[in-house]
Amino acid sequence: MRQTIDINNKALILLYHGVTSAYYNDIKNYSGKHIHKDIFAKQMKILTTKCTPVSLRELSEMLTQKQKIPQRTVAVTFDDCFQNTYYNAMPVLKQYKIPATFFITTGYVGTNRIIWTDILEMIIADLKEKFIDFDFLDFSKQYPTETNKNKIKALLDIKSILKSIDENKKQNIMKCLVDQHKFQPSNTTTDLYSNLKWHQLKEMDSDKLFEIGGHTVNHVILSYVDLDIAKKEITDSKTILEKNLNHPVDLFSYPEGQKDHYNDNIIKILKENNFLCSPSAIWGDNAPGADLFHLKRIMAGFNHIDFPYP
């Protein structure tokens, strides 16, 4: 059973990914990974009127001091590299003067790359066949795809399988699926999958409300790759951001971010490279004295997770 959170005496960190301007009739964005901009605006209004919004850096300092924090202290964060944060999230955050940290997968900036989970979502969403075959890893199953409910079930199952295997196997399977279904990323016409460009990221970084952090280069699960690869993903993301933004970067977040997706070896690499903190995606609140490399976050709206503030 999930524990309750203390919204008054402990700090919350909200985790968003994208902010969309549209609603969808098919399974695209079925999980709510991209919150609608009108809902996001309502949430930010609540934060500015009923809470104490602070930057993640300020929050880290508060937690380190082990002192009582202001009531309803909250920090806003974003993971990945979605361009809709520039168009739909940034204006709202500026309107309500709410600080935010954007954790960026640097290998996606200024490119047409699409993260594998979104490619899989697009393939299954646009499928005209009545079934999709998954015949990999000594696992063979034919999933019905006649209804949106069927498609979501297939998507959830296949994603779960692929998230449990190493990076190379996952990429090879995704290549097979892309080839099999003749997936063309240029066919997308939504605001769900486009990436930030460097000039947009620099504009966001130039605003005192916002800060940019690392989120690897290629969005790999750090505990699922060799330690040398994990180190390169971390240090290269830092180097790329610092070169393009022209200042030090010392904030980071773990891709996927659940308990099996990072470990003490990953934390050691982060500390050796002078990172201040790295929040996870594990649900929960944060008490004074919390470990800055095990911070918990709440993905409001994602998979029906409630916005925590009434």
C-alpha cells in the first residue's frame, strides 16, 4: 500500500515531462506523460497562491540544513527534451514566477530523434492490423489491437518487457519493430515528440527562474549498462551542456528513475563529477536531511497520479 505524503511539513518535487496543447482520440499520450497546458496552468496557479515554490537548488540547500522547511514547499522539474515545454510550459511558469529545473537528454537536442517508448506508442497507435506480433527473447505473443483498450494493453506489456532488459537487446528489438512496421518519424503531426533546439534551451537557461540539468546523452537506464558506458553518459551530458550554455552544470536526474535504475556506483560517479543532487522518479515526499541522490518526486497526471495539492 502506498504511504501518504505530507504536503505541509515535507517538501514535494513535481516531475513533468511535456505540456501539450491538444487532446488525443487515439492512444497517443494515453499515460498523460504530457499534461494539457490548461491543466498545467491551473496547477501552477495553485502553487503560486497556496504553496511555497522554490528552485530545486534552493530546496537541496534547505534539506541539507536539516531545518524545518516552509509549509507546502515545492519544486518543479521536467525530464527529457520535449520542445512543448518551451512553447507551453515556460510562458505559464514565467506568468506565475515559478522556478523550474529542466533535465535534458543532450543527444536529442536539435535532432529528430524520438525516445523508444514514444516510437513504440506511435507504432501501436497507428496500427491498422488487428494484431501485433512480439516474438523476441524466447517470448512469443500475439496481441490484439482492434480497440484502443487492446492497444494500450499491448503497449504496456511490451514496454514492461523492454524496460527489463539491457540496452543493446532493447535497441535491436526496437530496430526490428521499426523496420517491420515501416515506421517513419517524419509522419508525426502532434506536439508530443519534437525536441528542444539549442537556441530555445539557451533562452530558457538565460532566465533566472530556470535551471538546466543533465539527464544522460541517450536516455539509457544507467544501472542496465556497463559502468564505463554509464560514466560516459553522465560526463558527456555534463560536458555538452556546459559547452553550449557556457557555465557549470551540477544538477542531474536518473532516466526512468525507479529503484532498480540507479545504484551506489552511479551515485559515486555523480559525486566524483561534482553533481549537487539527482532526484529519482520514486513517488514520495522529502524530509529535512533527505539524501540528495535519493530525492523522491511526484509525476502529477502521469498514469492517473493525482496532483498533490487540493
